Amino acid sequence: MTENIRNVIILGSGCSGHTAALYTARANLKPLVLEGHEPGGQLSLTTLVENFPGFPDGIQGPELIENMKKQASRFGAEYRNGHIVSADLSQRPFTLNLGKEPVKTNALIIASGASARWLGLPNEQALIGHGVSSCATCDGFFFSGKEIAVIGGGDTAMEEATFLTRFASKVTIIHRREEFRASKIMLERAQKNPKIEFLMDTVVEDVLDVSKKEVTALKVRNIKTGKAWDFPTSAMFLGIGHEPNAKMFLGQLDADKDGYLVTQQNVLTRIPGVFACGDVMDRRYRQAVTAAGTGCMAAIETEKFLEEKSH
């Protein structure tokens, strides 16, 4: 592999990575896709997806991802398990370190996504997709007419809670402090919403009930009084943000204060031949369909770049 210089390597196997793989494979660029820490991305943690065009009855998240992979593979995309631990983008071909052996490529598409921040509760992961969610726009509809909880105290939590009032009968924002990190306008908007209540100075210690395969309550504790109780709810939405999977590129590529890669003309980074797409550069929309769209853009730009360089 060290002597084999690839046309293009794609980092990540979510919607953006698979779409980039499909388009570059159809362009006969023989892409190599490194599936990353979380193969399939956040859709692999989602149950029913109802907002991806073309599926009037919805489709399970893992099934949608698997279909994308099969489609790209059919046209010659090569998939490998693993992720890079470091990268040298100072010269082309670019060198990626997989931990065991370096891989070289004439073009690089970064589709490594962003990982939701979780609380690390004992039963949290087991209930993802069954009432535990990090995406209000993805899953809010499933809790129409129900009481739900949002965890956090920043703009993300306020935005998620306000959006969820479209569906829920009541939204309780649970925050571990008295003060909020949210901007004044976002906080005031949430405070004025009659469907939103606040539970302050409170931490969540676990989520119930794994045996029923659904969220029925949260185990919470007031950090000032020490009082602990079960807080009934139908869902727990995490509003504590996402972390872009781009640390290995910081210092080489431009990023904003939270680590999201900064691009020009949608997917171009400041290094020619390096493109970024999906949630690793999109902090605003974070949807499967927008990730797929930017994956398409990155692939088309890659094809043009390699053609200009006569690869």
C-alpha cells in the first residue's frame, strides 16, 4: 500500500462519505473509503428515518446506510475498516497514517462527521433510537403529544427544546447549574414558551427502562440538596452539542472555534485537493440529505481537481 498512490481516499462512511464514494466510483476514480470510528455515522444509531426523499414509508437508518454502501460498492468503491491517526497534508500525494502503514492519495475527501456528546449514563447507549436522541429534527415527530426532556443549558438545548414544542405536550429543560450558557435571545425565547419548563441544579444519573426498550423516566438528582427521584418522561434529547471528528487536521486546515472545518465554495478547504463534506463542516443543518448533497459536491470537485492535475 505504501507504494500504491490512490486517486482519492474518503474518510468516513455516513451519508456524505457514501455519496462521495458513489460519485467518485462512477467517475472511475476507484475510491478507497476508510469507514472510521463509527461506521455508518449517526444514521447507524437511528431507527426510523422518515425525512430522506424517496422512502414514503420511511426506512431504518442502518438499512439506508447499508443500501448506500452497496450502491457505491457496485461501481467499484473499496471499503476498509479503520481510521487515520494522523495526516501529512503538506505535499501531494498526501500521506495518511493508519497506525500500521501509511497510505498515499492524490486527493482527500474528509467526511468523518461529528459525534454527538453523550452523558455517559449506564443505560444511555442501549436506548438510543428508543427514546434517547441527539437530534430533535430527526426524532421529535415520534413524540407528538408526549412529555419529553432536553438536557443542557446552552443555545443547542434552547433551540432543540423550542423546536420540540411543535410536537410535545411539555418539554422540560434539565440543567446542572443555575446559570445558562445560552445567549440571551435564545434563553428568553425558551422562557416565554408556555410548553417549556425548567429543572435547575439537577443532573441525570441514568435513563429508564431498558427492559421495556423505551424511555419511561430519568433518574435525576438535585446537586444542592442531594435529593434523588425518578422523573417521568417519554424521551431524553441531548442538547449538549456535537464534536466534529477533525482533530487530526487542526493546524493544517482552517477550523472554527468548535473544531468544525471551514470551507469555501461549499466543500473546498484551503489546501488544493483536500475537500470536506457532511457534519465535519456543517454545524447548522446536520441532516442526512444535506450531508449527501455535500458528499456529491466534494466528489465532483475531486473529479475536476484530478482531471486538471492529469491523474
